[in-house]
Amino acid sequence: MEKISQDKLWAIYETLPSELKDSIFSEDTADAIWNICKLHDVDKTSIVAKLVGRVLMGLLPPEMFMETLEDEMSLSEDIAKKIGMEIEHFIFNPIKNKLDTLYEKEGTPKEDVTKREPESPEKADTYRELV
């Protein structure tokens, strides 16, 4: 994982919505991370907290959290999946709308199928005749 300076992190933090700012320094977030790590016998809660913070700041897409957790901490896929699912449930889901908005703004928009233009046929329609 790339190292980011504290100045850059603070600059990113200042641009976040208040719900995400609150979640980053929330006692509930810290307690959830600590309890989940304790439940799964993971000693390096600081690494888990760092990765959660990266997600909350828009630096690590939530979809990449489990994979990154597995790689950074050398965890088994099963343990990383369990931790990731619990982090998602207790930390990411309550602020899902804000995270979705943040990651859409960061350049990974979800496709809205209701706003798509209908595809035009590639060849001429021989069924229809000019009137």
C-alpha cells in the first residue's frame, strides 16, 4: 500500500462530508474494529484501522477492502472475508450512501440504466418502409 503524507491525508479529510469525518474518528468505529479483530485473533488492529480509514477517505474502494486486508496482513482468505464482512456490516453499511457518493465523485460511477440512450440498430431496418 502506498504511503501518503499526513498533509495530503488532512487535505483529503477536509473535503469529506461530515458523516464520513465523524465515522473516521468515531469511538463506535474504533470499538467495532477492536472487537472484530479480537473475535478473529488478529493482533494488528492498527493495520485494519488504517485500511478502514482509507476506505472512509475515498482512497481504497470498499470492494477492494477484503483483498487488501488479506494481502497487507497475510491472512487466510477465509479470515479476511469474515473480517471484511463484519467491517462492512458494522462500519460501511451505516454510511453506505455517503460512501457511494464519495466513490462516484472519485471517478467510479455506477451505471444508471434508466438514463442510458437506447442503442441504435447497426444495420438498416428492412421491415419499415418510407411512407
